[in-house]
Amino acid sequence: MKQVTHSGIREAIRKRIIAGEWALGELMPGEAEFAQEYGCARTTVNRALRTLAEDGMIERKRKGGTRVRPLPLPPAQLRIPILREQVESRGSTYRHRVTNRIVRRTPAEIRERLQIPETTRTLYLETLHLADDRPFAFERRWINLDAVPQAEHAELTEYSANEWLVRTVPFSRGEVSLSATKAGSDLASALATHDGAAVFTLDRTTWLEGQAVTAVTFYYAEGFELKFSI
């Protein structure tokens, strides 16, 4: 019997979408239904659907099912920015300082972002990034030690966790959100600003083949400008 592969299922579902079997925005069968139809494990279907979502053909929401994307999106390429490079591109000298590092209980909000159970061990880090010894960004990061066990004892003096992860751990997908955060006293002190200041904030979560790697929030000092290509 020929083995059913995730790529084969992906292409079969892709052809069915193109043929119009499901209307734009219509709810598609679930993983269990596809698994029964194709005679394979749900994990195989999950991988196929994840690839179609990354290609912009479908959209998947927790508890909301899978739907044909109303407006197919071109695939986007995500490059993790390295803060050292951002600082040095301005002609400044980069330095970082880890101000907090502990393996601790993961808050419910972060468990939700990482989609991990309560028992998962995570490494929590706070890092201040400096440009010419002035605050450039403050980082709060959670690393899933099931996915990256070597992070627990990694040397983070030469490279920050930001750069260490980019150099050490590949990723297959990521989510990014941008917002403004009202600085509390601790954050205002780290960034040398005043309480209540609006701080540019970037949240990023990355995964490797379905397993969460890290959830991180960067708070940037006044004057930061985000530039990217599309």
C-alpha cells in the first residue's frame, strides 16, 4: 500500500480548493474528517493544512476551524531582526545586559501564546539592549525548554538571546504583532523615559514544525523606526 504523505494530501486539498469544492470563506472539514478520508494520522493532515495556511490559501483559527481564505495572500518571508545589527547599522556601538534570568512557572497568557501545557518548563529572560550605552530596547522573553533544552545553560554574554536563537535554532513559522504600550515605572526606568510614556512594542512568537520555540516582547526606546520590505 502506498504511504500517504503530508505533501500528497496538501496537493490533493489544494486541487480541491482550486476546483471550487469549497466557496471562499466556507468552513472546510476538520483534521479528523480529512484523516479518515485519506487514511492517515491527524498529524499528517495538520502538517498539510499548516503548509496551505502558510501559502495563503486557507486560514486556521483555534476553535474556529479551517476556511478557504476569501482573498488569497502572497506568501511572506519573515526574517528575524538581530538587534545588534539594527544598532550597528546606525553607526552606534552595541552592548546588551541580561538583567533577569530564571526558569519559572509560565503565566497563562504566555502558555496560550506558545500553546504549551502548564507543566512545560520555560526560561524567562529580561535583557536591556544598548546603543552607545543608551537604552535601545528592553526585551522580555520566554523560551520553551522542551524545544530548546540547551537554552537553560547557554552562555549569553557574547550574544544576546535574540542573536543566540537566530544562530542556533531554525524556525518554520512565526507571528508578529505591533502596538503601543503605556510604560510602567520599571519599563520607563529601563528605557530612560517617563511613567506612562507610549512605547513602541513588538510581540513575536516562533515555532519549529508545530512546536513553540519562543515568545518575546521588545519595547523600544523613543526615536525607534521600524523598516521592512514586503
